[in-house]
Amino acid sequence: MTKISWSRLLFLMMLALVLALAACGGGSSEEETADEESGDDASSEGETAEGGGKIYNYEDFPKTVSNTGEPSGEGTLNIGYSSDTPFEGTLNWAFYNGAPDAGMMAHFDEAVLSMDADFQYTNDGAITYEINEDDKTVTFTVRDGVKWHDGTDLTIQDYVSSYEVIGHPDYDGVRGSTDGFTLIEGFEEYRAGDAEEISGIEIVDDKTAVFTYKELAPSLTAGGFWAYAFPTHHYEGIEVAEMPEAPQTRENPIGIGPYKVDSIVSGESISMSKFEDYWRGEPGVETVNVRVIAPSSIASAVESGEVDIAKSFPTDQYPDVAEMEGVEWLSNVEGSYTYIGFKLGSWNADEGKVDYKPEEMKMGDVELRRAMWHAIDNDTVGERFYNGLRWKASSLITPYHANWHEEIEVPGYDPEEANRILDEAGYEDTDGDGLREDPDGEPLEIKFASMSGGDIAEPLANYYIQSWREVGLNVVLTNGRLIEFNSFYDMVENDDPEIDIYQGAWGVGSDVDPSGLYGPTAPFNYTRYESEESTALLEQGNSEEALDTERRKEIYNEWAELMAQDIPVIPTLYRAFVVPVNERVINYSEDYEYNEDLLWYRVGVEETE
């Protein structure tokens, strides 16, 4: 069975729990990750772009370092995590919010469930599972020999405790609203405080528990089951409301991974040492240090040898440092995409659903949206602004889900076709100023919200504005400027009337299901689009019918084709990440294919004289 490499799996598990809001500007956002590959081969493969820069393809990079073999179990591995934001220090999977915290935890507390290349749970982790479709139950079993860092055995109660903590009425975190929780019988009653326990969870013995579900949705095995154990004994006597700020979370966290925490410098770094009783075998190095480093300094830290691996490396810096000596560059497709969204309604907070009303919205005419898609050249955007490490997107089922993604027909760059569509739809320049009026003859000004951040943000926004102006559309920046990240999403979420269209980005999780972004009851459905056909397909995609994986693939690709016809968004760019790795590092990989010799605990270093 094909599986994902452990080093990458740790981060994928995080993505399964959080829908990341990824910034569109240059550099990497806090939610993005980076990986390493050989710079020698990769940089020589680049074609020359307009202006002299090289064009790269992530597929030309290796995904695994060339230095492989048996790790010594000695030495120190230094990891830099590129971020403008310190990690908050909420070092428990049930309570954390920010990606920097997850980046830290991934090194010492691993997921108990493993995944294959289709992002489906397998039985290769510390906990296995067995589904009984007839009675809608799942039996979870803990392997022998798995221990917490304090030497205590992992028990099934530790897995159940995750659900009990996250579902507790006093829990104040962001988790617990997905199918993996809400479909358990009795979970909602427990969360509401109407029951003292979750009736659908039965502990059979120290190793085994049976979960009973109201229905078995396909999402359960694609990231729906909670992926982490909770150290019940470690938090003994602490109330759930107090756990996020407790010393057990912030000062002396424990996990079941190959390295245990020795010391923490708040917001800056974590030092770890090998856990001799790690269940898979001896870890590859003696110590691991992980430190947050500003994006502006990360490249020099790699070049000087200060860090061996730079995660979340700013992709737009790669062309400037591609020839760095003593480093291999790895790359792979990233689980995210950039898009342009059209405001087609508003959020009905009372009913908890979108109010789709295109007839009232400036961007409600699908022909206007189609023309705007024809007017932009995303192949050029990917080459000019990202040297090919971002490239033209089509389907909203992204190539990150490689076995699900299919290329679909979408409006291509064709300004003449854009002009023809606009003419036929009644958008004409009636006053001779070079800009089109709406079909009623009224001035048409389209307000475009785009985020600030990095050197690329402003020229990219201007590129799109100019492209639309060339077909006679008067597109202007909302408030006359780029908008800071948090303010941007506040405006988008609140359906600010100053936004007609916006440029955003989504990180996708392990489950290919897009309903959390485009479903009628999804707050993240920022365009406020819905249709009977879209809703029906999304429901089919997470129904018992879709337990047949091939059928589920058909459903989601049919949905992607519908979205290319209705155009609530224009998917603009897919993304790749790059990671620099010092040549002394052994067995590090960013490949999604599984290899027993390349699991995280097998990563080592060669000591230099």
C-alpha cells in the first residue's frame, strides 16, 4: 500500500484540521511550508523568462536528498522555520491555533493515524482502525509498545480523551465541528452539556474502543477521524478551560514522537533530544533544535550552515539563491491555490447560510465573470512573478490531490473573446472614454480587494487591473490601496460593500471535499455562491454512495466542471514549495510516496570534521 512520507505526513495532518488563509503576496505566508531539493539539477533545468529570469518546474527538482543511508543516531539537526510571527507556545494539538505552533509540535508529537497517497487513513500508525459498515461502527486499537515521553504507555483512553476534551462544554478551541466529531452518536449532546459522556464511544479495554456513528461519511477516513492522542495522565487534575494555558501545554509538553522536548524559549525555539523508547526504532540524531527565523534572514542562515533544513522557505527568494553551495533543494506541489472571488451575495447569520442573490450584485452576470477570466493570462503571471513555481490553475480539485485532479476546460487567455462576450452582454462604452458602462448604461466601477505583503503583491494586483482595463473594464483597488492581511479578511468575511471582487488563497486539507469552502452553510464560502446542482454534488461527495472512491472522484470532478461554468471564483495559480537542505542531512524527503527508510525518525546528519 502506498503511503505518505512521515516528515510530510505530520504537516498534512495539521492541514486536515485547519483551513488556512494563505496570503497572496510575495514570500510565504505563515500557513505555507517549504521543502528541500537539489539546486544543481533544478536550477540548470530552468528556461529563460522574459527579462532574463529562469523558469522552474517543481517536477524537475528531486523530492529526496541524495544522501541516504543508515543514520548514526548521533549529532544535532538544526531546523529553521521561516516566519514573521513567533510561535504562540500552545503546544497541544487540541488547543493550538497558529501554523508556527503546529510546525513546532510536528517534530515531537506525531499523528497516531497514518495516510496513503490518496490521503486516506491506513493502519500503519500507532493506532489502527477497522470499519463495520453494517452497524456503522469503527474499532480503534492501540499498538503495543507505544509510549509517551515520560514512559507512560499510550492507551485507548488517551485517544478517547481527545474527543472528550475537544467536545467538552468548557472547550474554547476551534475544533469539534467536523464530521469526525459531530457524526459520533451522543457527541452533540455531550458538547451541549446535556450528557456526561459521549454515548457513541465505548472503551472495551486499555487498547480498544468502539465508536458508533450516525452515518459513515467518506470524509471520516480522509482526515475526519481525529489524528492525535491526548496525554490524559499528564493533565490530571486540570480543568479543560485551564488546559491551554497550563504548564503541561506551554512549558513541558509531551508527545509520542521520536524526539522529546528538553527546553523552550518562548516564541523562539524548542530544543529536543532523542526518545530512546520511540516505538518505531532508534531516532536518527541525538538532538533536534527548531527555531523561528524571519523570512529576510532564512537564506543566509542556510548558507552559513546555521540551519540544516529551512521549512516554509519563501519561494520567491529561490531564484536569487538557487546556486547556493552545500545545499540540496527539494520541491513538491503545495496544498493550496490562489483565486479571484466574485461577491455574489451575503452571509445570513440568523440562518447560518449564504444568501445567494446574483441579481442584486454588481458581479452577478456570469458573462461578465467569464469575460474577466478570458482577459487574464495566468501562464504569464506564474512565469513573470513566480519563475514558474506557481502556474496556471484550472480545477478547484487541485493537483495536490494527484489521484483526484483532472484537467478541465476553462476560459483561456483571449482578450478578443473577452471583448466579444462583453459586447454581446451589453457592456458597451457609450460615452467614448474607453471604459465600458453596464447594460443599463450606468458607469461600471469594479472594486478589487487585494492583500499587501511582499514585493510581488502590488505589481501583481496592478497586472490584473491593467489586463481588465485593456478590455474596457474599470477595475480599481478597494480603498485605493492594498489591504493588510487581517483587515482584508475582516472585510471579506463581513461582505464589505467596498468589495466586488477579491484575490485570496486557500490551503486545502487531506480531505478533497470542498464543501467547507463552497457549501451553502460554510462561513468560508466568501463569494456567497450556491446552486441546487452544486449543493447536490457536494452532498453526494460525502454520502455513503461516495464510500466508493472512484465514484467520489467522479462527483468532485463533475462539481469542478460546474464551478468553471458558474464561475463564482477564478482559480488563478497552483503552487509549489521549495526547501533547502544541507548536504550533510541524511534521508530527508518531501516525497508523498512512502518509504520505510525515509520516515522522520530516520533523518540523520553526517558530522563534519
